[in-house]
Amino acid sequence: MDIQINVLPDLVNFSLQIAATIVLFLVMRHFLFKSVSEFLAARKERIAKDIEEAKLQREEAENLRKEYEARIDEAKNEARGIVESAKKRGEELKDQILVEAKTEASNVLAKARNDIEREKEKTMAELKSEVVQIAMMAAEKVVEKSLDEKAHKDMIKKFVDEVGEAQWQN
């Protein structure tokens, strides 16, 4: 048995193989190349469109994020303003209440002083009346005679006016 090994290819088979490949390529190109090319072009266009849409959505999302951050900052500033306004109003109310309390205390004190002054005058009048009665009784005893009512009153009045006023003022 003799085995022959060919290192070179068989030219007939090789030529048939090349021709079949070229025919297959031409048939596939004619039937598939156009539709595959259109499919790939459409896919490429769809991908580009999706990428562009994604960029637009990202920009829109970024704009919305910035807008919401601005609104949040605005809300925080407004809240700070409300708190500061409330504190200021609270301070004003506190000051107003203190002023009203001081005014009321002054009024109560003035009224109390007026009441004390009236009571003092009333007490002085009562004391003068009692002193007049005591003076009349003392004068009656000293003189041992009954003076008429008008003379008693004049004498007591003169006594109270001269002596009593100086003592009662102290």
C-alpha cells in the first residue's frame, strides 16, 4: 500500500470551491445584503435616537433636580423667615405684655396710694371730730359751766386750727 500525500491542493476541487463560494456570496448579497443593511441601518438609527432621547431625558432630569433644589432652598428660606418673624412677634408680644403689666402695676399702685390718702383724710376727719368732742368735754369740766353750743364750736375750732393742724400734719 502506497499512500500518497499531496501537499498541494487539488486545483479542480479548489476552483469549484471558490466558484461555489462566489456564487453563494452573490446570491446572499442579492437576497440578504439589502435587508440586513437596512436592518442594521434602522438599528443604528434607533440606537442613535435612543441615545439622543436619553440625553434629553437626562438634561430634563437635571433641570428638574435643579428646580427642585431651588424650591427646597426657597422653602427653607421661607421657613427661616417664618421662624424669625414668629420670634420677632413673640419678642414684641413679650415687650408689650411687660409694658402693660408695668402700666397696670403703676395704676394699681397709684389707686392704692389714692385709697390710702382718702382713708388717711377720713381718719383725720374722724379724729378731729373726736378731738372736738373731747375738747368740749374737757372745756365743760374746766369751766364747770355750760357754754352755749355756738361758743363751744368756735372755741374748739380755734383750738383745732391753731394746735391740732400742726400736730396732725406730722
